[in-house]
Amino acid sequence: MTRGAFIDFPLVYDDHVNHGLSDDQQAQTILAAARALLSQGYPIVAILYSANASQTADIEKAYAERRYSAEIEGENQAQVMRSLENKLGTDSRDLQLKMRIAPITTIPAP
């Protein structure tokens, strides 16, 4: 097993033009991939997320407090992350704190 790895994992969002995946379908796809990686022996799996500064702070605080959800709010990618968090609270509880959101702050605080 590799100590750590980045996996190219493109998901096309359903913008009613490209006929991609809805936020819920993307979350399901991400969780399925996480489950597969965890079964290979990786202790934690993370999805990179371009977040604004407040989302980053909320995610960091949630994990510091051993909570799996930061209750992410927003549009577009935020909807996918929110769906992922919702699934971690229901049908994917086994992945709580093993499947994480790794924010990269793209919009600084005002």
C-alpha cells in the first residue's frame, strides 16, 4: 500500500447541459470511492474542496471537535459537500471521520 496518494477523480456536475451527476449522485460516487480506498487499507480518505474562508474554518472546527459534519452551506460544490455530510449522518455512518473534506481556501475572509 502506498503511504498516501492523490487520485484524479473528475465528476461532471449536472448543469442541464453536460448531463452530468447531481449533487446527491456525486456524493454517492465520492463515498463509494472512499469506501473502496478504505478497504484497501488507507486509514483516512479526503476529497479536496475549494471553500471560502468561513467554510474552511467551519470544517476545521468540526474535525477538531471530532464531528463529521460542518453543516456546509452554499451553492454548487457546497451542495455536493452538504449532501456528502448528510449521507455520513445516515446511510454511510461507518465512514464518519474516515471520509473527510479537505478544504482549500479559494476566497479569503473579507
